[in-house]
Amino acid sequence: MQTADFDYPLPLELIAQHPVECRDASRLLTLERASGAFAHRRFVDMESLLRPGDVLVANDSRVIPARVRGQKEGDGARVEILLTEERAPGEWWCMLRPGKRIHVGTRIQLHDLDGRPTPHWVEAIDKNDTGKVLLRLPDSPGLPELLQAIGETPLPPYIERAPIDTRADRERYQTVYAKTDGSVAAPTAGLHFTDKLLDRLRAKDVTFAAVTLHVGPGTFQPVECDRIEDHPMHEERFEISATTADAINQAKAEGRRVVAVGTTSMRVLESVATPGTAIKPQRGRTDIFIYPPHKFQVVDALLTNFHLPKSTLLMLVSAFAQPGDTAGRESVLHAYAEAVAERYRFFSYGDAMFLH
């Protein structure tokens, strides 16, 4: 299929720059996969859309304040650093801007949130062919504590408001069930849930199960080739616990629905699925790229946000709309056109969509 097949017009003013005041006050567009029918609802309606016995699988990865700023030793040039993945204790692969003049041995003094130099330095110890730099980070204080003190929430590039309220975003660009540090982008479908809504769902006999996938900056990587099959998919770390594997396996055996909260949870589940074989607890890495046509093995319904034109995430949603066929693209783009016409809010801080 062609990348251009997944383009759609989006007025820039529909890209949400701020979250709604109450998480579950977002709008919700539902799409019935079998018929292509859609309806306009509110996110709190998930309580009626989910059934007793459903297993709700969400990504519990926690966003870290992964963007820090500093100044090069020597020429004093300002540098922006985005931590992307830990290679070893004290060593992280990072994206630097500007990065071309960063060489092995370059030292950078980190700044605090007010732009003042701190006593902490990082050093470039390697570079790879994608342009990422391996930095050796300060030993003391511990990295989590240091990032909490001087790091910024790594909001997506399409959020362009000024000034950015990093303190408020630390709470709102994070799911209420976030647990395991490691993501540099939020699993945004889960941002709409509140503790009270989750309690009501549990009271309705909906099972909440967690997987962990640490979301990297590759989630925003555009598809630049003409044929989607030629796109090199990014790789991300995941983990499935024994408790979650058991909950999913039992649901599938009993004919109950598995509902993925977001494309990250979907990618974890479909990465480990083998027809006729139970899901096993495991840790691993996945570079699965789901696009039409695709036969889904585990997930029966998907909660997700609205995604960028020509993105891998839009391709995944299109594949799910009509599993094993290519017609899902038309169904999803028709629903997106309706969302645009009805002035839905798009992308990370935007509204949600439920495919069932």
C-alpha cells in the first residue's frame, strides 16, 4: 500500500495544545467495525461500552522528564538533550539538538529549569549511524532525582504553545496508573482514565491488566517512503507479567473480550501472539509494524486517540478496523473526516476513539 493512502486534511487549530480540565470529559467517537457505523459520545460512556468480563489491557509505562538542557564545554554552545533509552546504568542513548558537532569526548554542563548551570556534567562516549549519542550521565545524585529537579516533560513536537508549563504537564502527560519509569512519550489513550472511572469499571467486573512498553521518540517518526512496506519500524522494550498473561489467556479461552488501551498495548499483545498458543510472561523488544491487511490474534476492541496523517499508528488503526482486509482504511478515514467536521481535538492531548 502507498503511504499517501493514509493522508487526510487536518486544520492545525484542531491539534490539542492543552488537555481538557477533567480527564474523562474528552469526547469519544465509536466505530463499529462490522458495519462501519460511528457515534459521538463522551469518554465516561466507556462505562457502558465495556462489558462485564472484558479484560482492559493498558500500558503502565511512566513518562520520565527526559528533556534536559546544557552548554558545551569550550565554545559554550547551548544543547538540548532528549534521553531515549538506557543502555546500561549511567549510560543513555540520546538525541541532541544540535547534534552534528557533538563528538566522542564532548562534555556538556547541564542547566536547571531556569537556565542556570548546575554542577552536573555529561560526556559523549559513542555515536551510532542514526545520529544518536551515547552519554555517560552523572553518578550523584541518582538519575531519577536529577531528572525530577532539572528535566522537562518531553511533549510531542506538534505541541507548540509558549510558555510550556512543565510542572502541570508532569501530572497530565501521565496516566493515573503509570508505574514503571522509561517512556519519553505517553501512551496517550490512557490519559482519559480517572481513578474513579477505573473503580467503577472494576465494580462492573471489568478486569484491569497491565503490560509495559517504554514508548520511544520513534512513535513520532514520519513514514517517508512511498510504499509503507519499506518503512523501517523503530524498536521498543516491553514486559508482560504472569498475572496479565493469565488474565488474557483465560479471557480468550472463555470467549471474553480483550480490549487494548492504546496502540502500544496492541503492539505488545500482537507481538507475542502465536495462533493456538497461550501468551507467556516475558520481556523483550518489538519492532512489529501493523498495517492492512493484518490478522489480529489477541485484541477484540481498541481504545485509541486520533493519530497523525500518514503515521504508522493510523495504519495500525486502519488494519484493526477491518482485520485481514484493506477496506479498514476507508472506514477509518471516513470516521476521521467526521471527527474533523465535528471539531474533535486531535493527537496526544486530544479526544479518543473506540473501535469495537
